[in-house]
Amino acid sequence: MTAPANPPRPGRLRRFGLVLVGCVVLLALAGFIYENIAETRDVRFNPMPGTRVNISGAGQSPLYLHIYCIGDGVPTVILDSGLGDSYVSWHKVQPEIAKFVRVCSYDRAGIGFSDSSPRPRTSRVIAEELNRLLRAAPVAPPYVLVGHSMGGYDVRMYASLFPSEVAGMVLVDASHPDQEERLPAELRNFEGTWMRESEFLEYTMPFGIPRLMDLCNETPAVRAAECNFHTSREQIEEMRSFPTSATETRATGSLGDMPLIVLSHDPDKPSAEFSPDLAKPVNEAWEKMQEELAHLSTRGVQRIAKNSAHYVQSDRPEMVVDGVHEVVDQVRAKQAAASH
């Protein structure tokens, strides 16, 4: 057999490999620099409202959480966002609530403008960290807690751990502890897709790829708070801790006679993510679980947000504002009656 006229030389292949690796490293470095410049620019033009408060004790490593309070009056309303969401998810309702009472939104550890915590991202840990934040801020009780989606777990856990501090609650299309078992099994395929999409964001965010692909939210304030590596990573941790959070919340029990309003999305509103065959059983199961949430208190009331999808605070913000106003009025009336 005749040998090739010009066989590849090992040295040439090695040089080619080094050049290829060098190009990859340079691209990664360029992406890293681009991402950091973009994040800095976003924050400069959309600065953080409120303040960052150290919730660590003496002798511990600092852990700063972001909290944003406006308005006056008691009880103070505390807004807890859904999985992976920052304080910005309440931007349509917080200014309106501030017209009749003090209201605070915040970023859970690792989300938005808050530092990452070394502790697990379960609802029990989140509730404990929120308690430390409110004490350090300081924001005095009593509170009306408002939880959207997974935030519903957090506020129920808070009421269980610190019952004397919580006077009322509003659940905004909140998660149910049994939903993993009661929603259609086909939904797990979507959950796997959501997890893979989130992992893609986590791994590629440091190199600016999501920005280049226009995957960051186009709203400047949302992009400044959420289009960053630590928020993407924390979203993954919250997703992984979701079953544990559900188990913790399931054990919290009744809310007694606490003023409670449950706001649920419209079960007749088509979902862009699900086919009609899947959307119908999903909505039916969700609606039944929403009814059950209203039974957590003897004073619980459920309301359907017509023409709203899961983010009721965005699609029907006036319903959230009215629901909070109603619970605040009930708390004030109860306090007035107790003082006489």
C-alpha cells in the first residue's frame, strides 16, 4: 500500500488543537466581559429601589437581602414572589397598595439584588430568612402576607413558624402541596423541559449567550434584576427544592380564622404552553386545589380572576390590590374590636 503523499504531522495537529482551544477561550472571555458590562449597564440605568440588609448574626459571614418598602399604615403587607421571580413581579400592584398601607416586596436569597445563601432553598429556610430580614430592616408585625405561586408555600410556612406575627393572607394562584401527585402525569414532560431550559440559562449566562439570543426579559427593570448568573442558578435550586417545600407546607395545618383571600387564574383561559387536551385536565385539577386552599381558614374566600393566566398580579393587578385591601380592612376591624 502506498503511503499518503503528505501525511499529517503530529506537530501540525497539535498546533491546530491549541489554536482551536485558544479561540474557544477567547470567545468565552469575550462573552464573560460582555455579560458583566451588560449587567453593570442594566443596573446603572435601572437602579435597585429600597435597600440591602445584612441578616447574618455577629461573627457570621454577611448575607445581604434586598427589601423595598413604600407607603404607611398597619398592618404591613409583605409580597413574596413565585419561583425564580424577583421583587419586580409586583411592580403593577405595589404602588397601588402603598396608597392605603405600608407594603414591602423583597428578593429571596440569590434572586435579584440579594446575595446567595449557603442554606437549602426550601420554604422553611426561606421563611426563616424572611423573618430575619424583617427584624433587621426593621419592619414590625403584624403582617398581611401575599404569596404568588411557590410564594404561597413560603407565606404559609411563615405563618406556621411565626403565627403571632401574621394577621392575614392573600394567596395569588398559589401552589398546592399535593399538585405534583394530582396534576396530569403528562405535565412532568413539561417540567423536564423547563428544567433543561433553566439549566441552559444557568450554564450559559456567565458568557452572555442568553442576552445574545434575546432570552432575557425585554423589560429593563426585570432584566436588571433577573438576567444574571446568580438568579438563574437560584431558580434551579428552588426547582430542585420544590418537592421538599411541598412536604414542609403540607404539614403546616390550618390558618384558623385568619382573614384569607385566594385569587385563582381563569380556568377557561387557554394556555399557550399546553395543548387543549392537556390544558383542560390541568385547569380542572388546579381549580379543585385552589378551592381547597380557601378552606385553610374558616374566613377563607376564593375569587376567580377572569381573563387572567397564572400571573394574576400582571394580568389583573386590580384584583390583587382589591384582595389585599379587603384583608387589610378585616385585620384593622378585628384589631379595633379587640381593643374595645
